[in-house]
Amino acid sequence: MAELTTAEQIAQRAFDLNLLDERQLQDIWGAFGRRNVPVDEFVQFLLRRELLTNFQLDRLLKNERGGYFYGDYKVLYMVAGGSFARVYRAAHKDTQVVRAIKVLRKRYSDNPAQTDHFCREGMVGKSLRHANIVPIHEVYSKGMTHFLVMEFVEGRNLREFIKIRKKLDPIEATRMMIDMASGLRYAVEHGVSHRDLKLTNILVSSKGQAKLVDFGLASTDAAFTEETADGLNQRTIDYAGLERATGVRKDDMRSDIYFLGVIYYHMLQGKSPLHETRDRIQRLSKSRFFDVVPVHQAIPDVPRVVAQVINQAMDLDPSRRYQTPAQMLVDLNIAAERLAAGDDRAGPPVDPSETEYHKWQAERERMATALATDAQRHSVMIVESSTRMQDSFRQSLKNAGYRVLVTSDPQRALSQFQGDKRPAECILFSTGQLGESALSAFNEFAVGEQTNQVPALLLLGPNHHDWTGKARPDLAPHQLVLSMPIATKDLLDTVARLLPSVPAA
């Protein structure tokens, strides 16, 4: 296929492919005042004006005619590529909402068994809605094209994060582990294990929140085991090695817990406790697991409370390992509390004969009760871009006993309510700094198939009181409009009135 060699050819092809519209073309030629523009100058102009991306231009210059759109999403650039799929950053052609698009590679696209595997993995992920799980919004499979539309997490995966940071301090590592264990607990409680926990399947947002990605292996056909399918075997081989070494069935839920322990250890040491290799035989070897150095020996200054969690998570006797993510989450929260209080005493894990062990058991009971109580509290999502107002709303609602989620993006808030799961039982849209985007999202929330039964409150800023007529609380039950400023008591009373018809999460 001949490459494009002139600015006019590039512009025409971009127009034909819907990468540029007619108005943009007119603006481009108007800026130059002519059309016989050198290609390099033309390309730099398009990049500088952010009309096209390097990814799009590279394909255009090679006269590639496909790969620019997946459904309604325009590809901006590639984020990651593996043997099984590629992930792109993309923007919706109408709303400009940014998403991650995971596309099955062409060499698998005509294999019904593998496309079915990919799509079922997507459907498993689509059923999960939790703050520490990257949500899947759409699963597309038609002809030779198969892709998933996912939340785009601004940040990087945990392997890249550690490569930059080298290693993490115990407080930060423990906080991230709480995120991971929380996401895994939610998934397990909804009947889904992960089966591929590793650094590259943990995304760390720009705010430091850890999110799990790529669920679904445990729900696929037995045909896709470590014995078959080159594109898939690398994803299960570490689990196969562990389960052969410990004599458990290949889908033992406690394997996820072991690899959470591996990740915790890796964050603190800056390298994996398991010998890292691509060699299949070595990865399946029992010695790879039996030769792991206890964390308190490998990292002499590791806090004892942290070593306690890692050792139990990575116990090669599955019966002594944490039996559920919820159990591990209890100990992680205890460790976080002790670290925050300055308890960084090093040493081996607590022996059951020690007085300290009995104190730990008492703390477990207290923490388990506290976490169970927290899970029963009503949850509220706040959509507000002002940090000051976010803090004010958050503190008022937390003091009243609510669990609080905060976002500054109305469209992202809407997207989190797609599917069967609800991230919160009530949502508050504030127009203060968001203006009409909050108003539009509130009205859109009222007519959405997944959202019109969710209680919603629109708070009109002092400059927006005349928008009362534009808001449509009549479109759905449990929707109200209030004007700010508003007394804290009145806000809390309104939220309480909205919530009784909705069971606690």
C-alpha cells in the first residue's frame, strides 16, 4: 500500500476516515494560507493543535485504513500491548469521554473458542462495580472485531510504579494492599476470583488508588488451562505452579490470596520474592515456591505487623493461609492502624504462644466487627470539583455515618452506575464550579435505565438558582433539587429522606 506523501493527501485521508471534519480542514488551510505545505511542517501543526495524535498520524502516513475507531470511540494512542490483546486510550466521538479499549489481537479473532473466552471474561468484569476494580462498560463482538470498553485510569500499572519508586514504604504499601484486598473481597463475594494477580494487573491512579483489572479467568472453559493456548497459558502458569506445589485443585480461591502476599512483599523489597523467569519449566517448579526467603529475613527492618500479614498470606499450607480476602483485609487494617500509630518494630511474625498474639486476636475481632458495620452503612457519591466543598460535604456526611465517594467528573459518575451494580445508594450533583455539566448529568441520571431508580440530589450554586426550571426531578422518583447555601442539618435530613426506600449496600 502506497504511503501518503503530501499534506493534501494526508488531510483528505483524515477527512475520509472521520478523523478531521470539514470545519477543521478549513481552519487548517486558512492558518497556512496555502495547500502546498511541507509534510513535516503540516504534521507538526496537527500535533501542536492536538487535531491528531502521533498514533493516528503514523497510521495515516503509512496509508493504513483501519484501526482508528472501535465502535463510537476514536483511538488516541496505544497504552499497552500483549500477546493476547492490546489496550488503547480512546475518546467517544460525540461526548469526548475518555475510555480504555482492550482489543483482541487479529491472530485470535477468527478462533471461536478464544473470542468466546475473551468476551466471557469481559462479561465477568462487566458484572463487577467497586471502587478498587476497573469497570468494564461494554463488550463488543462482531465478525473479526472484539473489544472491551473500560474505565481509563490516569496513572500507571504497579510494575511501572515500582520501577520508578524502586520500593514503597510500609504505610503506603499497606494502604495499596487494602485497596487490592477490598476489590478482591467484593469480587469473591460476587462469585468471581481473579486467577491472574500480578503487578501489571494492578493499576495505580494519579491519586495513588490501586485498582484491579483483568478478571474472568476462573469463569472460562476448562479447555483454557495452563496446558493449552499459547496466548493464555502465560496468564495461568504461576497459579499452576503454586497449586502443584501445594497439592490443591487448580481453581483454589486461596491462590489469589497467596499472590496478594507476593505483591505486598514485592512492593516492600522492590523485587519479587519468587524467582522471575520466562522459562515455563522453572515457573512450574515446586522449588520456586519453597525457596522463598521469609520477608523478615529478606527485609530485616520490615515492621512485624507487616511480616505477620505477608507470612500468613504466603503460607504454603493453604489451610493456614487466609481463607478469604475479607480475613486478610482485617489484618491489613490492623497493620495500617499500628503503622499510623508509629508501631514499626521489626522482627519475625508473632508466635501463637506470645501475649502479643492474643492481643492481635482481640484486635481482629474488633476490626472484623468495624468492617462489617462499615459495609452496612449507606453510601453517598458526591460530584463536586471544588476541593474545599468536597471536604466539607465529605466531613458532614461521614460524621452522620455515611460512606462517602467523591468525584469531580459528572460523566465519570454516570459511567460508574452502568450495569447491575451501584457504587453508591445516593448521588449529589453540585453545580457550584461544574455548572451545566452537573445539571445535564443530573437530568441524564433521571432517564438512565440503570440510574432512574437511584436517589439523586441536585445542589444549585448561588449563581445558578434560576436553573430550577431546567432541572427535571419529575423524570424519576427519589430526585430533588435544593439551592445552596444550605444548612448541614437540612442537607442531611434531605439525604435521609431519599435513602429509606433503598436497602443498605
